[in-house]
Amino acid sequence: MNAATAPDAWDSGEAYERYVGRWSRCAAPPFLEWLRTPQQSAWADVGCGTGALTSAILAGCRPAAVCGIDSSAQFVDRARRHVEDSRARFEVGDATRLPWSDSTFDFAVSGLVLNFVPDHEAMVREMARVTKQGGTVALYVWDYAGGMQMLRTFWDVAAEVHPQGVEFDEARRFPICEPDALGALFAKAGLAQVETAPIEIATVFNGFDDFWTPFLSKTGPAPAYLATLPDSLRDQIRARLASRLRADADGSIALTARAWAVRGIVASQ
């Protein structure tokens, strides 16, 4: 098996929401609080997905407008259907070739997308290009190496059952998802006053089925990998996860998730 047999799949907005979209929604408000944003600003949401970050901007930042873009038509369709606000609009497009003019936005932000874009620097440079001088470029990504317990637990168990699967582990695939690498990327892209910070949230599952079922959706790297395995290996992974995850008295499973955030200022165009 090689990486080509387990491609990342992003063809269902509903499945993504059940998988990690719901946790992205929890991470968005503290990310925006860290940015200390003024009201009536113009925003770009690059890799907007199903609209989690845009929804948080609309709810907490009083923006003048939010323009979201994503490469998945299915995700954009869900965002359009679920974000009912005249200040927001969504379109399908490429994060490394944004369709907007130079110096259009006060903020260009992105949530949980950078590591899936092959050319990280091109994406950040495009975000800077469409941002006004003095404006902010910022994003956050999951800490796959240790801080995102849901995925860390899954991949640790998967490696025990199917050692060949370690090549698909997001911690191994995405070394960009740590603060030093993110800070260096923003500095290389020409941004000033670069800062990084952790964002930590609780991820509480109603029970084991609430944890496990989204992994069967085929949407996202881990579910896409799991779909390549025979039933016998999937069953072994499920059984080991069930025994390893401790449930509280009410049956819930309380984990935590950490994301790394980075921001920088557009000094000049």
C-alpha cells in the first residue's frame, strides 16, 4: 500500500462536520479572540470548508463582509446553505490563486487548511497579497503530533494493528503543524510581527459510537485510510480504541484538542 491508495477525501460536508468540523467550530472563537479584531472589517476566509470560521466571525466580530473560498464544491454548498447572512458569500477556488484584487481585506484568515495545501508559502503569500497594508494574516492548524487527542489516539492504535499505516499518520505527513515551522513560514512570506500561540479546546464525545462512527465516513485523511483496510483490521482498531478510551460515569469520553495559531502583519505590498 502507498499514499496513492489512501487519498484525502473531502466530498461530504455533512460527514466532515461529524468528523472534525464540530471541533473546528469550538476552536474558531478563541482564535478570533486572540486576534483582537476591530468591528466593520472586511475578511477573507481561505479554505472556508463548511463555514465554521466564517460563522464565528459573523457571530463575534461584527464584520462588514466575509468572503469564503474552498476547493471543495460540496463544502461550499453546505456553507451556502447553513450560513444565512447577507454579509457572507462563498465560492469555489484555489487557496494558492485567490480570485480577489490586491489589498482588498483587513483580515485574511484560515482554519485547519494550510497543511492540506501542497504549496504552503504560495497560500500565505496569496493571503498577504489580498490583505491591506497593516492588515492581519492569520491561521490555525491542529497539533497532530500530540495535542489533538482524537487523532493521536487513533493513529497510535492504527500503527499497532497495521504498522504499514504509519506513513498516513498526519503527524508524520504534516511537519508544518508546529509553532516554529509556522512562524518561519510567515516570516519567509514577508509578514511582520509574527506571533504563534496554542489554542486548546475540550472535545467531549457522547460515547464510543460518537467517537468511532465519523471515522467510517471516508471523509478526511484517517477515515480515507481506514476505508482501505479489510474488515478484520478495522475491527481490531475499533476494539483497541474501545478498550483504550476511558468513559466517564455518564458514558461520555472527554478528550482535548490543541491547535497552533500564527499571525503576522502585512508591512508593505
